[in-house]
Amino acid sequence: MFETLSDRLTSVFSSLRGKGRLSEEDINATAREIRLALLEADVALPVVRDFIARIKERSRGEEVSKALNPAQQVIKIVNEELIEVLGGETRQIRYAKNPPTVIMLAGLQGAGKTTLAGKLAKWLAAQRNTPLLVAADLQRPNAVTQLQVVGERAGAPVFAPEPGNGVGDPVEVARGSIEFARRNNHNIVIIDTAGRLGVDTEMMQQAADIRDVVSPDEIIFVVDAMIGQDAVNTAQAFLDGVGYDAVALTKLDGDARGGAALSIRHITGRPIMFASTGEKLDDFDLFHPDRMASRILDMGDVLTLIEQAQRTFDEAEVQKMASTMASDEDFTLDDFLQQMMMVRKLGPIGNLLGMMPGMGQMREQIDNIDDKALDRLQAIIQSMTPGERANPKMINGSRRLRIANGSGTQVGDVNNLVTRFFEAQKVMRKMKNGGMPGIPGMPGMGGGGGARKKAKAQQKKKGKQRSGNPMKARQQELERQQRRKEQQENAQPQLPPGLGGGKQPQLPPAFGGGGMPNMPDLSGFKLPEK
């Protein structure tokens, strides 16, 4: 959603990086470009004005004028101010001292409250909570049924005593849900209220009545991040009519400009607590202002990537893969398939790459990544026999044709996979034997690459010299074999002395090392008499 804003800010900062000192003109030009970028991203005008004023004030201060790299200091200031606009610190849920904790969802119709209720329930259940979903939206057709379906997918029970579709009292449903939660040991109650098509006085009063009955610990205003500037007006209207404690942004995976959603915190003073970034129930997490600011400025979001991996990967699978990588056995197609499936669990490849720093400059290439290519690779590998996966060298022409027919692909696709796998297998062998080339100072990692290449070139050059004398040619061959043997021995990393590497250390005299010393004559020595 913030790709356009990210691209504009990245281009602004790239022009700053080559400057040793920043003049007043540089600061004004940078501020002007940032202002245009924010306005194009649909950020509210009052927010833009305050944001630019703070950047200008800090950029003219001592922290920039006395900095060794003023351009980086300005980028740091923009990052800090952007974090402040987004909310500063991550907002956590306030749990009730005496369960159940009551969370009430409010917002416009179509903002995604019902789906977000299921996502929130699943997210809380993963933290060993026992959430209860409450169907208090009795106005919208089939809203109760939708919540029941979402609750079943999320693995959370749904309290729905009324059929909905205009039948039932939502205030009484909300009141009864609290007692039901206490009886059934649910420590969290999530109330899905009816949405409004606009600032509807009657529906706003209904939400206020539910609030008064259940006394929620958290009222979360759910807002569609794609609705533009009207998000700010609606947020202010709900704040005046019902009041809320935090905001949840939905549809952050959309392609709208989204800046208006970022303006809500500045206008209303309420922090953004949750962010929904997709259609799946797992596409939901706490909103981290610092991480979002980092992604907007193309600095990546590695922390979120790590947390996502920790939630997705089974520890036993990770340990098994680590032991496989460390063993002396060759990397097989089964291992390759297992690694590929582990990566697929994290989500689309483009999203994962987007969390890496500096990937904004490769956005076009990332957008062209086709995740279906991984599905084709999986089909090809699974069409092989266990023997072929363990030893791909046995895959001849007829076998490749059979694998292609079985996987619904072309023989060329099978050839490409096998060729790329053999290359990956060579890389894995190099890593196990001392690392990859190009990293200086490590065994097998290119630390002495220049010397090795030179020796290899000399050996190759000498190998081409042939003598017409059979005895002399035989002698040259023996010398080459000896040099090869010595190079292989030297290529192995030497263990510390005493552990099988290098020369064995000499033991001290009288312990078998360095020869026996001259011992004194003790033939006349007698023990004292008792």
C-alpha cells in the first residue's frame, strides 16, 4: 500500500547521500519533496504541515550541522518523526484483572470487522487464550452466519443466540455473552457490532448502548485503509459518538495510497493497534510503528520476518534440517523439497523479499516472481521415485520423459531442475568443506584465492609441457601427482596441535618428549631409618 510513498522518499534521500554538508536550500528542497510525497500518499494536510515543520526545525539544529554525515542524520530524523506519526510505541492489549477481558469492535460496514474478529480470535488463541466471538451484528443479512463460518475456521466458539437478519436485540446479546463466557471459562470476549453505512445516529446510539452494558476493556475502531480521506472524518465521528481506545487497519495489502489511515493517529490521538495485511486468518498482527516506518523508508522489516519464521516453522523440522546440512551426506532432492516447502509456509516469496532492506529498488522484479513456479518444481520432484530423488544422476532421458508426463510439465523443465539442483549440491559441498568462495580469511572461502588461482594456472601451464623422452615424461607425471597430493593435504583445515592437526607437540623432558634428560645417580640413596 505504501509503495508509492516509499519510492518517492527513497529517491529524495538518494539525492542527499552524496552531499557532505547541507545548505538551507538543500533542507528546503528536501522538505518540499517529502511534502509532495506525503500529499500524494493521501496523508491529511494538517499532519503533513506538522510533520514538515518538525523536520525543518530539527534539520536546522546542531544534530545535523555538527554531524559527520548530515544526509544520514536527516534520514534518521525523518525515520523518527515518521515513527511518531504512526504512533510511537507498539500498543498492547490491556487485559482485565478479573476475566473475561471484553473487546468491542466498531466501524463502518464493509471495513472488515467480522473477518478481523476471526483473525483476532485466532491470534489470541495462539497466545494460550480462550476467546469467545459474539454475534451482535443483527442488522446486516447473514452477518451471524458469516461470523459462525469465520469462527469455525479460526477454531473459536461463537455466541449467537439470535438469528440476525433484523431479528433480536444486540444489546441483550452482548449482555448475555459476558455471563456465558464466565460459565464456560472464556477469558476474552470479542463483540462484533453492526456496521454503519455512514455517520448513522441510530446505529451510533446502538454501539453506545452496547458499550454501556458490557463496559469493554478495549474498544477498537476498525477502519478500511483504502477509503481515503473519509477515514479521518469517520474516525473523528466515532470518537465523538462512541469513543474508542485504538484503531485496527484492514486491507493493508491493497494498492490504494493509504496515507489517510496513517493520519488517524495524529488527528484522533488514538494509536493503531492491529494491522490486517491479507485475506487469510494468519495475515494479522500487532502494528509496530517503528517497523512500518522502516519499511516505508526501504530499510526492511527483518524482525517481523524472524517472528513470522518462528511462528511458522516447527522446531523439530528446523533441527532435522540443520543436522542434515551438517552431516557428511549429500544434499538430496528430498532435502531440497523440504526446504522449499518450509519457505512456502511463510507466504508469497515477493512478500518475504519485500521485508529485506533495499528491496524497494527491485520492486518490479519482485512483483514478477511467480509462486506457481515453486508448485511446478514440487510436482516434478514428487513425480520422481525415492531412488531418483536420492541419486538424480540416474535420471536418464526416458526417466525425464516419464517425470515430465507425471508432473504435467515439459522435459525441459525437468532438465532445468536437475541442472540447477546439481549446482546447488556443489554449493552445499563447498559450504560443508570450508565455505563459499569470495569471503577472505576463512578456509575454502577465497582468503587465499589469488594464490590458489595462480598455482592452478601454473600447474595447468606446466601440465601442457610434454617431453619427447618417455623416462622424463614419466618423471614429470610423478612430480605432478606429488604436487596434487600436497595441495590436497594443504587444502584441509588444520586442527589445533594435539587434536590431529599439524605436528604433534613435544612433551616435556621426562614425559617422553625431546629425549630423556640425564637423570641424577640415585644408587646410593637410602631412606631414613625409623
